[in-house]
Amino acid sequence: MSYRFSWDVVAESLPQIGAGIVGTIELASISIVAGIAIGVAGVVLRFGPSAVLRRLVKVYVEVMRNTPMLVQLYF
């Protein structure tokens, strides 16, 4: 039983691989920008004048810290 690796298959798949790389970079960039925006908004609300908003942000942060990432991804 022998197996021979074929570079032809890799060469034929390069456009799909390139599209996957571009899509991954786009998704990562959007996620980074959204995460920074949510974080900045949370900081502004956390130190803002409203006690209710401060409490809501505090609860959100504690829930995110204390739940496993797999559970967060599920929801």
C-alpha cells in the first residue's frame, strides 16, 4: 500500500484557499473592530453617571468572565 502526494490537487485548489484566507482576514478584522467598539462602549458606560448602566455593564462583564468560552459560543 503506497500513497503518492499530488501537488496538482494543491495547485488546482489555490483559488479556493486564497478565498478562504481573504474571508478569514475579513472576519477577523470585523471581529476586532466590533470587539474594540463594544469594549470602549462598556468602559464609557462603566464609568458613566448612570448607576443602572454601571450595574448592567458590571453584570455583563462578570457573566462573560465566569462562563466557559464553549458555552458562550453555543449561545
